[in-house]
Amino acid sequence: MSNDPRTRLGLRPVINVSGTMTSLGASIVVPEAVAAMTEILPHFVEINDLQRKASTVIARLTGGEAGFVTASCAAGISLAVAGAITGPDLLAIERLPDVAPARNEVLVQMGHVVSYGAPVDQSIRLAGGKVVMIGQATSTHRYHMENAINERTAAAVYVVSHHVVDYGLLHLSEFIEIAHARGVPVIVDAASEYDLKTFLAAGADTALYSGHKFLGGPTTGIVAGRKEMVRNTFLQNMGIGRGMKVGKESIFGVMAALEAWENRDHEGIRARESGYLSLWREALKDRAGVTALIEPDPTQNPLDRLRVIVDPREAHITAWDLAAALRAGSPPIIVRDHEAEHNYFYLDPCNLHPGEEVVVAERLTAELDKARASNEIIATPIENLSRHRFDGMLRWPD
Ligand SMILES: *Cc1c(COP(=O)(O)O)cnc(C)c1O
């Protein structure tokens, strides 16, 4: 750890038990991708030819006809929507986000309009798309979607994520069936999904993935799908895609990550992660006010997490204060706390370096011991938390 650049820069050596988070640097990039990026950086390449090679690899891994690499999955949403709006019309591509004639409506279920760090609907609007939300937060029915489709409909976007409402909405197969019956292409945001084939196999026209999540590639977005759709999306590199461009190192790096994915010891990784979960559950056993449950991933990724439920009366601390204490201490432990207001958080085992699991267990038990020894219940009012959520961001760079 002596040549850890974080030490040199004065950055905190965070341990990530929150999953794959942009705000923490996404994932541990696999050695094959690191080597590929280093190898190609000194050389000139014809980028569109490199993207052709990427297309072949992406097609093989996703089952799509073609693919290319962009800056991020969020960029992929904007570009895919743009491609659906403009087709191969080069002038229309230059004119975005202005669209004329107005065939720019993009359907999305209201329960899918979430934030992955920025709003889903903004990625559509950036491309000149007009967001048409269908249904209500917790219900979409066929009639919502069927009645929303008209001659101005350009595409329909489907989001797969633990963030979306997980009941009462249209399932992907029905969403695709309704869209295709009226000739509307379906774009699936599968940024954080492990299965690279299932969405295209289900009939989606374009599937979008993050290269820097499960794949362990450099920060990138992977566009895959039907050749014509992918080509129209690729052409946006002469338009709004310019500001979302990737260099040779990212394209080649994610190609290497995809090839490494084919040979990855998926079961071995799963077994290692299970070991971490058992260790943490054991460390939390018989602790006053703490219940630890191993739970499967909500979108069926082959990944379990430990749900740590905290009863503040017994543990003398709330889940959100425990998460904050873990984050503030040394070394900082960042847990998955989107739902901490319900008094639980998760420990995600998928981004740990060997040995860090022990540090996580030690820090957890130390913070719980400290809270338990306190005479008062440590309970910051939850409203204070949300009120101050963006304070640090608004002070940046100070
Ligand atoms: C992470 C995520 C994104 C954003 O992906 P980036 O590649 O980081 O832009 C979009 N949608 C979903 C569902 C995500 O999980």
C-alpha cells in the first residue's frame, strides 16, 4: 500500500462496501483492462476501425448484431434516443437537440424515472427527446402505453435497476410487445446488470451497459443491439456524442474487460463473496439491536448482500448514524445506505480487495460497541440529513 496514490494526494483510503458507485470510482478495474489501456496509449489508431473491432466483441458477448463504446451508460441513453430520432440523417444529427419535424416523443414508465446520480429523463431530453411518462409511480398498464403511442413516438426506454419501482409496472416482455406492435424501438438501460444477453434476447432493439460496473472495465458505456439502431446511435458521434467521446484506451480497455468476462471465474467470485457475508453475519451475531440477513440482489444479478437492520433503542444508534460513523472513521467504510431511513443498510461484497472484509467487520463491531456504551441513543433527526445532503457539493471545490 506504500505506493497507494491516495496517500500521496491526501485522499482518504475508502473501503467500498456500497457496490459500484460512480462517486467512489466505480469498480476495481480488471488487470486485463489495465494492461490493454497501457498497451494502446502510445499508439495512433483509426478510431472508427477500433470501434469496429469493439463491435465484434460486443456482438459476441451480448448476442446483438453490433455495438460500440461511448462515455457511459447515461451517454448511451442520450445517443440511443438521438439515433431513434434522427435515423441516419446527418443534418438532423447536427441540429440536435432541435428536432423538426417533431418525431421525438420517448415513452418511459413513471416508475422508471429514477436518479442514477442524475435523472433518467434528463438523458432523454439532452438528445432532443420529449419525455412522455406513462402510468403512475406504482402502476403502468397496457392501456397507458398503447394510448401513448402516436406518429410522433420515436422510442420507448425501459430501465432495469434496483432504484425503479419493483411492482405494478409493465414487464419487459409486455413493454416490447406493445412497442413493436406499433413499430417503436425499445432501448433498455441495463447499466448495472450482469447478464449481457437477456435483454436483447427478449427482443430489445438496443441494450446499454456500463463498462465500469460488473465488467470491471474503464469508465465507459456499451451500446449493443440491432445493427441499424446501433449505427444510427454511433453516427451521433458527429453530433451530441462529441462531448461524450471515449479515447482509444477506453475502447480497447473495455474490449479487454469483455474478453476477461468470458473467462472470469464467476463461481469462484461468488464463493469468495459468500465468505465475506458469512464473516460479517457472524461478527454481528448476538449483538443487541442488530439483525443481519443475507439477501439476493433485487434485479436477479448473481450477488447477495448483507442487510444490517438496526434497532436504535437496543443498539443506541440509528442505521444512518452508524453509516455516517463508519464513513467518518479510519479507514472510512462506505456502506450501501440508500434506504437507511428505514433503519437498515447493506454491505455489498463485490468491490473489496482481499483482507478488507476483515477491516469492515472490525470497524462495524467497534462502532457498535461504542454506540452501545453511549448513555444516549445517537439519533440525528432524519430531516437534518436530507436538508444537508448537498452542502459539501455546493461548497466544492472548498
Ligand atoms: C449506473 C446506472 C446508470 C448510469 O451509468 P453510467 O455508465 O455511470 O453513466 C444508468 N442507469 C442505471 C440503471 C444505472 O444503474
